[in-house]
Amino acid sequence: MRHLLSTAELSRDESILLLDTAAQMAATQSRQIKKLPTLRGRTVVNLFFEDSTRTRISFETAAKRLSADVINFSAKGSSVSKGESLKDTALTLHAMGADAVVVRHWASGAPYQLAHAGWLDAAVLNAGDGTHMHPTQALLDAFTIRRHLGGPDGGLRGGGTDDGVGADLAGLKVAIVGDVLHSRVARANVRLLHTLGAEVTLVSPPTLLPVGVETWPCRTSYDLDATLADRQPDAVMMLRVQRERMSGGAGGFFPSPLEYTRYYGLDARRLALLPEHAIVMHPGPMNRGLEISAEAADSERAVIVEQVANGVAVRMAALYLLLSGEEQPPAAPPVTQPGTQPGTVEGTPR
Amino acid sequence: MSTTYVLRGARPLGGEPADVVLADGVIAEIAAPGTAAVPAGAVEIEAAGHVLLPGLVDLHTHLREPGREDAETVASGTRAAAVGGFTAVHAMANTSPVADTAGVVEQVWRLGTQAGWADVHPVGAVTVGLDGERLAELGAMADSAARVRVFSDDGKCVHDPILMRRALEYVKAFDGVVAQHAQEPRLTEGAQMNEGVVSAEVGLAGWPAVAEEAIIARDVLLAEHVGSRLHVCHLSTAGSVEIVRWAKSRGIDVTAEVTPHHLILTDELARTYDPTYKVNPPLRTAKDVEAVREGLADGTIDIVATDHAPHTREDKDCEWGAAAFGMTGLETALSVVQQTMVDTGRLDWADVARVLSTTPARIGRIDDTQGRPVAAGEPANLALVDPSATRVVDGAAQATTSGNTPFRGHELPGRVVATFLRGRATVLDGAPTGSADAAAGGAR
């Protein structure tokens, strides 16, 4: 791996390597001295074009626990409106000798441009781009699911003690519920969980499922009750609902918060529909009372706080694998359409 | 005294070889090879195998002047046009200030005349400032020295139905036409690319086909109701082709254009996040590409127009979401039409002359001087094309000021060898002559 941009680019083996490495990292984090010398002398830049205190401090903690030097670079605003362009920022970081750039950006694809435009040669970790991808979130979610439910003995819930190391998620059923249209968490999870063998069902009001979702490797449903009762998912992942999605204007995706909660909120009644071993997840921050009730969020099935802890371990694993691995040639260009010119349509004689 | 040219063995509209003599601004003679009477001092051009077309006419060009001379000027844009084989362009109105008064359209027209690379016909804005609220002084622009006949808010849609109705009616007084940029604004708020499989994956806000088709459907019905003619800019979806086909079958006076890029490129390119491929309307799917080719082949789509949209590097060297919409096209249009339509057997060269010269000239009501037959006595507005040549597109080497060609690195067939504007060579050996500046009485 040269960069970590999208879970769609991760093979099954790479995904499992990341999770297994995260398990090793997690094991070190119960020690009194948590710091490892692994990345001493390396520089990690947290480049945040969008506020996200949680993700930033998670990456910062991960890098510091690996002894890397960490620089936080808050670069709000777009290249057009004000401030420095993405390109100039990248050239600046290159000149300063950054070894890894963790980038959070409001624009889908910005980390991709940083990795491929030739502006800098650091490893790029996508910490969330627009409505596209959030690979470390998906990895920490998969890690959490595997720890509780994975492996031959069924993980912690099955009485196992090995955290599911070495295993994938074959056969596990995961429901992802909420605003899929605008969710980089959902996109990242659908790809990764599929790669690891899990069966994903997206549950969402029709207005919040993207046109084109039919090609994704998952099921879709408009009915949360039916999904919980009939699919009996092993894990339920609730997505955060942005309050601005419900207003008028370009919003208006659902009539009211009350109606959303009525049909798509996870509450005690719906919790009772789940199998005994099922876990409840949320990427945070939660809107208690909207997509998840306090009873569900605080129930013993909820692993939401543990997800945060696992986030540090997963990000340590990603930084470690990207920065300590052997130099590898850059990944092949992304365009996959057959033909002499990508994205062009060949001549079709009559 | 103007230079006399003899084109040896050229094939008018791809037909039988002939010697074509250009003198005093007109086609003096078309004779069997070797039989033309060549005056002393004539310049002979070896044109065996080359196709001779009427000078191309672009109904949809952004020259950016006044206002964004850093992206393109009337002089640089029309030089690029000449290199692409064009002898006339229609300059879109979304300049700064907007071309919504007689003063601005006359300024653009005058700049074109001074530059001398191609005839510049300004397009007038339909509404003041392109704001979609009240009609600009269309009559004043029509009566100006620029003689405006095409009106468009291109870049924005005249979405208010009553305003569109009034515009369609009003321009009948001077035989004008409204060229609609069909984009329902509410359905495309924040939209970045075609809505479909690719947008769902790459997480860029979707631009549904229905946002284009709904406006076209409404407009053809309005045009029918008030008995006006309507021109549809840069149609891009299979559904739009169907609607125009239906409208024509009903006898509605509608014409439609497709851009070269919508004839060949698809939304798969958005996977690169390279803003070079960000354009309005967006690149669509392979199914849509096939539909617009079919529509162009069967005459549903009347013309190819470039929507040449130069942008500075800083407006493209950024995040996709922050980048400007548009791509250049004047210097690659003919090659793309050759590759997608001629080399595939769907159009012949006479058809190319129709879709890239004769019909756009007629829609723009400049067919008294442009888009004429290749015949003795006609104005010598001509493009000489070597269809057997190939070239690899190099954005930096193009005549346009801007580098946002989507065909950078592509090998394209065909090469414009020479372009003549009223008998004067604006391009020879594939390069701008430089004589245009001299002819105009000084460089700009």
C-alpha cells in the first residue's frame, strides 16, 4: 500500500492485514506505557480542510503513540473563495518533508488528487472526503465487528478470546441505517464489509439512497422493522442524520425529525427485534433522540465508545503499514474502462 | 491585390478530385485536375486526398472577452477557431459585462473584425445580466452593427416559463432564435456530474438527465404554442434526443446541437477526479453517447457545436467541487466528428459540411456569407482537411490561451491543413498564418 484512499482499493488480504495489525496495536494500548518507537523521526501532517475534532485527535493520538512528529494544519475554506489552493498547500507540505499526510476535505476526491497529481510524494491517508470515502472509519467498524462476532468461535460474543485475528467477516449480516446518499461512512463500509465477506443491507428512506445504488454489492431496503425482523442482522450501524437535510431548499429529504425517528430511529422496541448477540454501532457524533434513542445508545449491546478506542488502533495500523513498509511502486492509474482511451466510447461501425 | 490560391487535387465535400482556384475572395473556378487556368503569381497547394469543406461555423463559442482575457480573448479564440477550420463563430453572451446591450455586442463584433481570424457573430443575452428576470433589449442588439440573431443565457437556463415564452415570441420580429441552455435549476443545485452509477460511487452530487429533458420538453411545447423557432444547446442525453425527435415529428420548428465531447466522452472519466472533465452539461453514459451519435446520424440533432469553454489553469487545478465547468473544443471538434461519425460510416463529408457549416450558418442567419456551397462564384470561406493524418493532442501547443482540453494525449484522426476566410489564408500547413493581424492593420 502506498496510500489509503478508498476501501474499494483494498483487497481481502490487505484488509485483513490492516485489521490484524490493528489488533497488535490495540494490545499495546492496555499497557501503562502506550508509546511505541516505530515511527520516530517521521513526520505526519494532519491536514484538515473541514472541522472534525474527533477524527483529528484520533489520528493525532495514533501518530503520537507511534512516536511520529505530528503537525496539525487547519486549512479551511476552498481554493477558489479564499486562502491557499490545494496544490500550493500540497507543495508546501512537500517542501517541509512530510512523510504522511492525513487529509480531511469537504470535496470528494481531494485526497485522490493529493495522491496522484504529482504535487507531493508523501503517503496520503484519506480521513474523510466529501460524500465519498472514510476508509479508517470503515476499518475501525470492521475491526469492532470482527472483535465481537468474527472468527471461528464467534468473537467475544461467542465466548472467544482471539479478537478474530486472521479472520474475515464471512456470513455476518450488517444493516447500515440512515442517510446513505451523503454518507462517506456508508460508502466506505459497503465496499470493505463486502470485501471481507459480510452481507450488507442499507436501510434508508428512498430520498436518501443514491441513484445508482443498485450496482453496489449490497441489499437495500426502505423498511427498518422488516430488515431487523427478517434479516436478523448481527450488527446494526446507525448513520448520523444531518439536521440541515430535513429543511427546505435543497434539503427536504424527509418531512420531519419525528417522522424520521418513527421509521428509521433505533429505539428500545427495535432493539428487541435483534438477535441476542447483535451489536449496535454509530460513527458519532450521535443525535440522541433522532437516529438513535438514549436507551439504544446506552444499552449493553452498544459498542459505540469502543469504536472510538478501536479507531486509534486502526489508525496506528494504517500509519504503521504505510510508513514502515518497503517502498513500492505507485498504484496503477484508476481508470478501468477498456479501450484505448479511458472514458471514451469506441467507434461502432453501422 | 489578394493572393490567388490553387488547391491541386482537393476533393470538394469528399467527392471527385479537382483543382480549386481562389481569387479576389471568391471561388473563381473548380476544374478537372490539371485543367485550371492558373494566373501568374498564384500560390499552389498540393491537396491530393484532402477534403475541401465550407469554412466551419460554430454556433456556440465562449471567447471570454470582455472580462476574462486571462482565459481567452477574441483574438486568441478566433485564431484557435481558424486552426480548427472555422471561418465563423458565435460568441456566447456570458462575458463580464454580459453581452446584454447593443454596446457590448458591438464591442465583441468589432474586436472580431479587427482580429480577422474568423467572422465573430455575438450572441445576445436573453435576460439582463443573465439573471432570468427581465428581457434584455433584444431589438437593440438585433439592430446593432453586430446584427444579433441568436439569443442565449447560456451557462444559465431561462427557466421561468413565462419569460421563455415572451422571448420566443419577441425574437420573431427580427427572425431571431432563442438558444436554450436546458438545465432545470432546482434539480441541479450543487450538481457536479451526471447522476447515475458513477456519481453514486465517487460521491459527487448528481445532475439528473431529467433536469435537461424536462426543460427541452417544456420548450418545444412552448415553441409549438407560439409558433416560434427554438434552438436547443448542447443536448446530452438519450431522453433529450427522443424528445427532439418527437417534436420534429410534430412539425415543431426546433433545432438541436451536440458537442464533440458528448459524442465521445463518458462520466467514467469523473473517477479520475480530474476537473478537466467537469463540464456543463456533464459527460453522460455510454448509452447516451450512442444515442446522440444516432441522433446526429438520422438528423434529429442538426449540428455539432463546440461549446469551447476556455478556463485558466487556476480554475481547473483544484478540487473537482471547486473547479469551473467547461472544456475547450475549437481545435479538436472536426477530428472528433471524423472519428465518431465519419470513420464509423455514419456520416459522409457532405454530412459533415451540413452539421458543421451549412446548418449552423442557417440557424444563425448568416447563410448569406457562411455555410455556402463549394462552387464557383461563392465566397471563399473554406477548410482544407487531410483526413488521413493523425495527431496527438498537446494542450500547450494549441492556439487557444487555455489548456483545458479533455483530449490531451489522445491520438485523433484528421488535420486542418488550411483555412480560408474570404480567400485569405488564416491557416496554412496547419499553422495560423499571422497574416490576419497584418490584414487587420496591426496586431492586437
